[in-house]
Amino acid sequence: MSTVIEAHRPGMRSMLILIGAETKMVVRDTAGLVVPLGLPLLILLTSASAAGRTEIVNGRTALDLFVLPLVLAMVTATIGIINMPSFLAYYRRSGILRRLAVTPASPVMVLAAQAIVSLMQAAVGITLALVVATLAFDANPPVNPGAAIGVVALTMAAMYSIGMIVAAVAPTPNSAVAAGLVAFFALGALGGMFGGRGGLPEPLAEIGSRLPFGAAVDALSAAWAGTAVEGGQLLSLGITVAVGATVAALLFRWE
């Protein structure tokens, strides 16, 4: 009589081990670890003194309303659009996803573990920026913290959706980094990363405010000021999540 051995799907312990392995990979990638944390901090340090301490609304200064939202958007964008896709492209290129597909473990577990580690890295970057801004420049917390947390979460989802499109179409890790950099700087430039949107031609400034980076900066600024976040900004981020997830699902290949 033949014995049938059923394969059991990995449980939570396996997922935790995979998250630990992904964390080690991120930590060992020096550039991928330093840039998302260091570049926003550099922008913060160079812009904070110029922002001034004049109160603009509800006791919040230009640092609170313009610099901090920009820095937080940069943290999530660099991790979601540049870092995460390069890891996924490497796993596909090296055949890891294909080999996982024939084991009880699912390649989806790798995607989930990488997303969780990316979220952890973004949380570290955001916390570091807020701590430095508060201790060194007396930055103020958002008037509406609930709205700020919600916007940050939606911004993360939007940036990671864009990153999944990059991961879906990039054949190699280097091409994923290159495509991610192009997308990051294009969205950032239109969204006010290089001196605000006031210096852009009006049509480009309007487009930038509707794209996810600009919408995230404006929505975070509103949350810090305690004013209502515009529905158009939330709609922009929500559409980015929906479109990005759909396109990535249609184009993504495991090998």
C-alpha cells in the first residue's frame, strides 16, 4: 500500500524566518539602507534653517508645513519605488521565485516578507526624521495626527504600488534601480522636491499636484496645519494604489 504524504503550507514561524532573512538582506545592502534614511535627512538639515520659525497657521511653521511633508514623502518613495523593486528583480533573475513556486512555500510569501521589511524600514526613516526635526529644530507635531497617519499609510501603499510596476517590468536588479530612479525623480521634480512647485510652469505644477508625490506632500501639509485634506489628493493616492496593483498583477512574472 502506497503512502501519500501531504505537503503542509508553511506557517507563521516560516514567515517570521523569511522576514528575518529579508531584513538581513536589506541591512547588508549599504546603499539601499543609507540612501532612504540619509537623503531625506540631508534635505531636512539643509532646508530646516532656511524655512524659518515664523508661524503660518495653528502655530505651525514652514518647517512643519513644507519641509517635513516633503521629507516623509521622500522616505516612502525611495524605499517603495527604488529599493523594494531591486530586491524582487534580483529574486526573479536568480530563479529564487521560480524555485519557491515548486515548494510548499509560495513566492507570494517573499513578496509579503519584502513588503513588511520595507514598511519597517520606512517606519524607521520616518521616525528618525521626526526625531531629528523635533530635537534639532523644534518641529511641531501635526495638528491632526490621525489624518497624518492615514495619509502616510496611503502614501506608502501608493509608492509601493508604483514600485511593484517597476519590479514587474524590470528584467534585472540594475534595470529596476534605474527605472525606479527615473520614476522617483520625475515624480519628485513635479511634486516640488527641488524647491517647490512654484517655480514650475503652471501646467506642470498642476500635473505635479495630482501625481502621488505632490498629492502626498500637500495632504501631509494639510494634516500638519489642521486643515481638511482635499478629496482630490486622497483620490490621486487611491487611484495610484488601484492602478499600480492591477498593472503589476497583470505584468508580474515569477521567472
